[in-house]
Amino acid sequence: MNNWVKKGMGPLAAVMALGTVISGCSGGGSAPADNKAASGTQTPAASSSEPWKVGSEPVSFTFFGNYSWYTMPPWGKDAFSKHIQEQYKINITAINAGGNAEAKLSTMIVSKDLPDVIWGDRDKFERLRENGVLVPLDPYLDKYPNLKKWAGDEILNMLRAKDGKLYMFPNWYTNKPTGNAGYVVNKKIYEELGKPRLETTDDLYNYLKLVKEKYPNIIPFEPGQAKEGKGVDLLFSAFAENNPASYAGTLRAVPKDGKFTSLFADPVYKETMTFVNKLHREKLMTQDALTQTVDQVREKLNTGRVAVYADITATDYASKANAELTKSDPNAGYFMIWPIHKPGLDKNKIKVAHYDRLGWNAAAITTTAKDPEKIFAALDWMTSPEGMRLIAWGPEGQYWKGLDSEGLPNLTDKFFSDPAERTKNMNATTDLQIVGNSTYNDKIKVKAELSLPEEKRSWETRYQDAITWKTHMDLTTLRGIEPPQDSPEGIIRERWIELYKKIRAQAILAKSEQEVIEIIDKGEKDAKTLGVDKLNEYLTKRWKENEEKMKKK
């Protein structure tokens, strides 16, 4: 799972006890190019007539989700999409991947039998565009204004292709912070130890030692799957202000003075890894952190055998574990703390991870579509407040009735009185929300959550609102700056990733702090030999290009 995209983020939208899960992990197949697929295409012109009104007549289109794991639920089978189908005359027919998205898409390209809409990770669309099989969306943006209004020029400019045109309709874009990374503490153990201060890296170290002394069968610090970074990378954020884990675990470079610089030459990274190594050497953290599976991490959390847990997706795992523990003991469970920081730093400038406003993935209309304007109009309606209310919260009169002064639905008694049925109905359209508007939808979710008694509010939303959303950093301009895999810089990047993972593992397992420094210094020499400086120059150039894109109006 790409570290830029996290469950419940969504992003990046929260996973709520209220019932909706509106985002997921990126994955699945790629979109290989085939020069036989199509010739170049002309930019469509929006008709000079009045905008086509959704619901005035039927609009139908085929839809392919470009993920091997994804199977689209039948449109019109659930209560929510059935209402849209009947009242707004929108019909969507799925073309499913059958477990192999790459092969399925390749077959459709070669046979020139593409679906009307392709939905998937944003980096999979460029080759399709180069083959001339995608429809530019620019002629429709002013005529059907919801996407432009809610996403805004900055986001849309970031999504433009090399030719300056927009081909992608974003999903779960947002104008507010999102994110699920942070530190989770075992409530019962913390209270039994007298609720000691737990704010700085020194506090954390002393607390973990106390846990080890008093609870020999408890894991003091659980960083999740360290081979993927997780809590290990998260600690990188504790040793400098505005220094998210993403610099280490995703970019593997540190921006300084307007350019990317070497991670292994960064004194903050060395300080971080000597701290992590100390935790490992003194058996204050999971000893199998580099080999454990996701299921093993979950099992430890679910049984309460962890004192402190840190992860990029902390709220996801911890919320489920909290629910499991409190079933048998209301005084058990987990809570989140404000991110740990090195003494002397401003805790309010500690940013544990990143978010980006582009959201999760995107939809694109292909040249196969007989009437792309009507399809765009339907998508634009689906991303509007009206469309979001109906696809995510249902038809008016069931779970909501009327709007408040902010344009948010007023929730009915049935929304709160029948959570099981509500959850079933809302979950039924999770995988049908293909052009989600997080900016609007998250406001409804927060309103719904605050309408509940405090004891019934979801664990995730409570801490997302209080902590995680406030401690993530906007890195939208650093999205999509990675080089193509088959380019010289792309080849360097792949080799650099492998070297980085090896050095990180060796540093964790080192026998002394001095050995940690030696390992990282050796890694820096090897990185230079690989050509990482050339890669960082490439990343810097793309970063600056993104900054210029976002400035355009």
C-alpha cells in the first residue's frame, strides 16, 4: 500500500462507527500502453446549448475499476443507488477485472473495446492519454461547475497532463487536513502506572522502561511492520519541527532551502535511528518488528499486549482493537496522545505525516463514450452536495430531512435509532462512491458524530478531530513527482528504495549507536554511487513544477 494513500484517509475520509467507509488502499493493476489502441483524438467541444440536466433523460455508461481487488456492486440493487437510478435516470454497468485488472485492461485496449469510464490510481492514466483514448474534460468545467467549485483550480491544475489539459476527475479531494498517523496508548496500563507525563522522547523512553519493569509480558513499544517503515518512520517526525514521516518513508529525501537533500546525510535521520536502535537493543520495542505480519500486529493490539503503539495508520488498527478490548472491560482500551517531540521543540510544529488535497484516485472518460458530455454531467452531479447526500446518506426522508444553514442534511431519528440497518444501507454504496467530495461529505460526518452522545461517538473521529487532522502536513505539491520506472531516474529510484530498506533494517539491528552511524554513513556513500543526487535533482524539478501549477488560475 502506497504510503501516500491510507485507509480512512481517503485519504482521506474517516472510517466511522456511523457506518460509511469512504476510501480504501490503492492497489491493483497497471494500465499498459498499446500503440494499436487508438490514434490521437481531438478535444471535444461542449455544445453551445444550455447545460444538460441530470434526470431530464436517461444516461448510461460502462465503468471499469482498474484494481484486481475491486468488484463494483450492482448499480441499482441497493436502496440508495436504486433511488438515483429511478429518480435521476443514471445507469452504470460494471465491467469487472475478474481478479486481474492489468490483463483485462490490456485486452480491452488491444480490442479497442474500452469502457466509457475508467477508474483507478492517477499514475495509471498517462499512457492511456498518450495513446489518445481519454477525453479532455476542460470544455465541461464551466458548463457543469460542481467539480471546479469544490475541487478548485489548484487541485485541478495539479491533475493536468503534460499537454496542459485535464483528463482526470478526482475522487475524495479535499480542502482540509486528513490523516490517521499517530501514537496510541494502552489506557489500563497507563492508569495503573500513575498517568506519567508522555510528551517528549525522553518521556517516552522512561515510560517504556517502566512498562518493561512492571509488565514483563507486555510489549512496551509496537511500531507495526518496521520493514515498511510504519512507527519507525513516524519517530522521524519527533526529532525536528515540520518534519513528517513521509520525508523518510515515502520520499526518502529531505527538502531544505528549496531542494531535496540526502536523507542519510541528514543529522535528524541519524538521531532518529540511534533512538530506534536504543529501543530495540534494550528490548523496549517489538523484537520481530522487521518480520512480523499485519495479522500479528493486530493480534497483539486486540489482546491488549501493547503499551504504546505508533503507526502511519494508527487509528485504523487501534480503533478496532479498542472496540475489542472494551467489549469485556469498559475500563480497558486505547487512547491517542499528542505526537511525541524531542525536548526543546515546539510540540505544535510536530507533523507526524502528510495529507494531500488531491484525494485518493480518479475517473477518466474514454473516447469510446458516445456522449462524454452527459457522462461528465452525471459525474459532476454525483460530486455535488446533492449527489453526495444521495449516494452516501440516502434519499431524503429516511436518514435525513431538510438542510441546515450550511447546506448539511438534518439527520432524522431513524438515523440514530436503527444503527444496524443504517450501517447496512450506507456500507452498500461505499464502492459506488467514485467521485467523492470529502470537503462536503466530511462536514456531514462531523455533524453526525457531534449529534451523538459522547459515549457513542466513534473512536476514530474523536481522535481525528482532536489530534491527527491537526498534526498532518499538506504536501500536495510533492504528489506525483516520482520518475517513470523505466527512466534513468526511475531505475535509480528503485535501487535506492532497496538500499534504503536494507540500511534501515541494519540500523535497527545494530549492536551500538556508533554502529548505527557507521551503517548510515556507508549507506550514504552507496547512495551517491547509485546516483541518488541525480534523482533528488529530478524530484526537486518536479516539485517546483507542481508549485507553479498550483499558482495558476
